[in-house]
Amino acid sequence: MVRKNRLRELLDAGQPSLGTRLHSAWPTIIELVGHSGGFDYVEILAEYAPYDLFSLENQGRAIDLFDGLTGMIKVPQEARAHVAVRALNSGIQNLLFADVRTAADVEACVRAVRAESPATGGLRGVGQGRDVGVVLEVGAPAFVQSTADAVVALMIEKREAIEDLDALLAVPGVDMVQFGPADYAMSIGVVGDRNHPAVREAERFMIATALKRGVAPRAEIQDPGGAGPYLELGVRHFCMGTDVRILFNWYKEQGARLREGVAGLAAAQA
């Protein structure tokens, strides 16, 4: 019953990956992503959007419909272990931890994901979730392996995290990092200025340091055109688009075009 982890397979093979971000807890949106065939995983934004434990399970079921699709959840800084374990139990196989600042934070994130066994050194106990078929593979070797395969990604978005980045990336079990320009700008006192030279320099520093450490840097972009500068820096992993941003842009642009067209026609007929 334990599913293969598409994102882990791509990382281990040195292949690029592409995800997309979802606020909506409606599982059908995940099905649309899966039917598109364009993405390797969906990232569920639990840090921002409302959800409950039932919606996590239903999102896990939707992901399971597609062999080439897996899930990631963005975990807020409070209740990290609880959210991580319940998401993993639901079949969401990978974790993106927000707001880490210290190596101790990172160690706690990794330990929350891995099984409590000598081989994996984590804190996660045996469960009866969807990830093990509820009762079919409880405590089986495949469960322990699945916790080792779970991709642990970190948001590097605080001043302290950049200042101590080598120590954070040296923690065993860190697979991927992404820079958070808005939070970083706020943490260094240039709130709202994502393009401040110090912010852009910190992002380049994070990417270069991650590549040197053998950790995969990921970039968040809004469209394919945004990938170019990151590809030049060595980034091969991307998360493109957010459901609410896609909808907002369409409403704003197409609504304005239609309103302008209708107003022009009405003026011409007056």
C-alpha cells in the first residue's frame, strides 16, 4: 500500500521537478493538476489556507489517483510535528517547513518526519493512516522506508537562517531549500521590498550554498518565463503558480477587458 514517492525518485536521479501550489482544499483541483500531466507534485499551503484533517485525507486520495503525482505540504512553524505527521498519515508524502531559524529547528523538523528506529533516528511512531493502508502495513519495513524517502524541504526566509545557513544545511536529512524574499525582507528591515539588493544577494547566496552542500534549491515562479535567471544559477526545481493568484489575475485582466469593451460599445451606440 505504501506508494512510490515521485519527488524522491526525481531527486535521487538528479532530475528536475515541477510543482504547483494550492490554497483550495477541494480535491477536484488536485485531480485537474493530475489530469494536466504537467506537474510532479502539488504543494498544499497549510500555512495559509483553511483545512481540516478530513480534507487532508481527501487530498491524499486525489493524489493517489495519479501514479506520476505526489504531494507536499507547507507546514507552519507552530505545531510542526502534529501537522507533519497528520499530513504524512493522510498520504501527503513530502514536507516544506516554514520559518526555520536554527540548526535545532531543522533537526526537530527532520526528526518529526523520520521513523523512530535506529536506521532513521526520528520520532515518528507507528500509525494507522492512509499511508499504510490503515491496517495493512502497520509498522512494516515499507513504512520505515517511506519516512526515510519523505523529502524534507526548508523555507530559508529569516535573517538568522541566512546568517547560519551552513549549519542548517549540514543537518542530515535536508533535501531541498527555497528562499522566501518577502519574509526575509521583513526580517532585515526592508519590508515590502523583495527586490532590495540585500534580499536578492541573500537568495543568490542561499542557492550557491545549497548547491555546494548537495542540497537542491527550489525557486517559486509564476510562469515559465521566470525560470531563466534561476536556471543560470543552477536551479533545476521549480514550483510554478498558485491557484488563488491564477484566479485573481484572470478576474482582474479579463474582467477589465470585458468591461472596457462593453463600455466602448455602449458609447458607440449612444
